[in-house]
Amino acid sequence: MERITQALEVVRPVGWLLLVIGLGTGVVAEVAQWRELAVLSVACLALLVLALPFLLGTTSVVVDLRLQPERVAAGESVAAGVAVTNRASSRLVPTTLEVPVGSAIHRYGISSLAPGATHEESFTIRTERRGVIPVGPAMTRRGDPVGIFSRDVVWTPVREVLVRPHLVPVESLGAGLLRDLEGVSTDAVSQSDLAFHALREYVPGDDLRHIHWRSSAKVMASTGESALLVRQYLDTRRSHATIVVDDRLPAWGDPEDFETAMTVAASIAVRAVLDEFDVSFVCGSHASSGSDGHLALDAVCRADFGPRGVVESGRRASMLAPDTSLAFFVGGSATEFTDLLRAAAAFPPEVRRFGIVVEPDGTSRVTETGGLPVLHLAAAEDLGGLLRWSVR
């Protein structure tokens, strides 16, 4: 049954049309003794027979689809190329190679190739806005010039070009939870932490548990004086930044405001990675979490409108990243403030929480209501200044 299905797929719509016309006119010509219809029937069926030899032979090739790079910022270009190598022991019959790129299709004629020979084609993929551009699958088409029959063979999986939004500069976030065993050491000296730094002389009031008895004994043995040395530590910080974006279309006055929100989310994510934070991103059905900044940025590329909203996304983020120390909730001009508060309430009180509202028709400013600082952004470029004032 499967082989029959595959055989039927070889016939293109033109082929089915010719077959129906040929058989239909043949029956009518036989019944009505209409010679002209008989000629038309014979012509259609003959055309079908003449197209069959174009399917003879096999196509045995290796197709290498190259994309460099696979992640770019909006407006940049991707250098792409495809190489077809004949791996058969006989010459390759001329064929057509098709490579879908987004909504377009690149077609290349592959001439007869000797065994082991390679045919290469190169093209450029231009990007204009954030998103995901599917590339492939690369397939060969063998068939007749009229398009009656076509044998299509897929050689590569679908590849993706991830187009990231433009970024705006953001200074260090500088916020974190202290004393984490796997945290990042800071320059702040502490009397009690997990990152050992040095020894110093004991002063009244120091915790006796931090006395380093072995080193103290060595000093007293070498100098003959009573001296106690205590351990001195560096504070360690392990921070986790979580970014939640409202995915509901009615929350955004203009779809371009949603793109501004993606710029905001990507800029915060990159800054957090540079600060050695873990980063989580949630926007509707798209989410990521981890220390790899590519995960968050890839999720930003894929984010799109949906029905969940910032409240549900916030609750999902609290489960995805329970160790969050810094949370941002991004909404549009029509996002209800109560929704931002409800999303922020999904996180425990010790988490520093900020709302960000994209309002292109307003003025950039910072307000605070219900204990939630809100950054009102008239333009993405104002993000750095508002965060510099707020996240300290």
C-alpha cells in the first residue's frame, strides 16, 4: 500500500488533469463517434507515455546545506551554500535542486555529474526583522519538462536561521542572592561565607569558629608569641534573572510595540549573561532557562502572540526558575497593571521585581505602585538609563 501511495505521488496535478481529459474524451469519442475528441484523447495519453522515460534512473547524491552564521541580528545577512555530490558509480542524470528559504524557493539546475563530482551553489539570505527563517529541506526533482511527473527526494532536514532583535546597551544589573555554594565570588569581603579568601589576625568579636588553629599554631611556634589567625571570606553571589513578556495581542497597541518588548527582553538577557547570571525567558508557549545565553535569545527569536498572557506566563516562570533573584515583567500599553502585580506575586517576596511597560506615545519614566517599580518606556533606547536608576 505504501509503495502504491509513493507511486501515485509521482504524478503531478498536470498529469492527473491529462489523464482525466484523455480518458474522458476517449469515452465520449467512442460513444458519440466524435473523431476530434478521439484525437485529443490520444494526444493526452501519448503525452503521458512520452513523459515516463524522464523518471528512469536513480538519484544517489549527498547534499550539504551550509549556513554561516545561523544566528544573526535583524538586518544582517547569512551566507548560504549547497553542495551536491554524486555518490553513484554512474553519471548523474540532469536534475533540479530546490531549497525553500522562508516563503521563497531557490531552484538550481544540476547538470550531469561524473561519479564523485560536486556541484556547488551559493546564495545570500537577507534578514529584516526578528524571527525564525526555515531553510530547507533541500530536495531533488526529476521529471519531464511539462511537469506531468516528478520524483522528489528530500536530502536534508529543515535548518533554521534565528534572527535576533536589535540590542540596546544596559549596564550591570548588580543584583543577586548571597552565600550560594555555586555562586560567583565578588570583591566584597565577608566574615562568614563560602569562598575562602585569606587569613588575618584575630580581633575581639570574631567568631571563634573561624579560627584557623593549624596556622595559628605554626605562627606561635615560629615566633613564640600568642597569635590567632581567622579565616576571611569573599561574598559569593548567584543570581538568576527571569524575563516574562505578555504574549496577548490586545495588550499591545501596535505589533511593533511587541518587537520593542523583544528588544528589551534580549538586551536584559545579554546583560544578565555578561553578569554571569542564569537567565530564564517566558512568553506564552515559548520558554527557556539556563546559564547559556543562546537559549534565552533563541526563545526570544521564536516568541509570538498567543492567548496565555503575562499572569499565566509569570506563574509558569516561577515554576521554571524557582531560584529567581531578579524578575522583569514586560507588557504593552494595554496590559492591565493588576496583571503585572499578579504575575509578580507568583514569586516570593525576596525576589526583586520590576514591571516594564512599552508606551511609545508616553514619556520614559519610573513609577512605583503596590510595591512594584514600573519602568515606562517610550523607546527601547531609554532602557539603559531607567535600569541604571532603578536596579541598584
